[in-house]
Amino acid sequence: MLSPGILYTTAALMALVATACTALCLVWSVPAWRRWLAPSGADVRRPRAAGLSGRPAHVGSGLVSAGVAACALLAWYGVYCTLAAV
């Protein structure tokens, strides 16, 4: 059986990850902040960078949102399971 100290430490670290993923998911959902998080090709100083616009950009943004949200949900579930094991 694991000691409660190890379980509480694991839960605290997972809560930090879950909080970071939740915050990133919320920030990514605001279009103005999304442009700040993922700069366009002109900001990276590459000639004719492959910046997406239109439908591909929306699909890609949705996939990123779903991935970050899944990470947050999985981390929160890990916190719950760890605390339930105590």
C-alpha cells in the first residue's frame, strides 16, 4: 500500500497539470488570445510561411481545443482517483 504522503504529492502535481491544461483550454477558446499563442508565419520570419486560414484553420483549432480539453479531463480524473485511493 502506498503512503498517504506519496498519494497527496501525486494528487497535487496532477492538480497543477490539470489547472494548466484547463487554463490553456480557456485561453485557446478566445480567438484574440489564440493568435497570441500561435503566431502567424510572418511573426516567425519565414518567407511565405504556410499559415492556414478558413476551414482548415477552424478544424485545426478544434483539434487543438479537443486535445487540450482531453488532457485537462484526464488530469482531473487522475486527481480524483488519486484522492479516492487515500
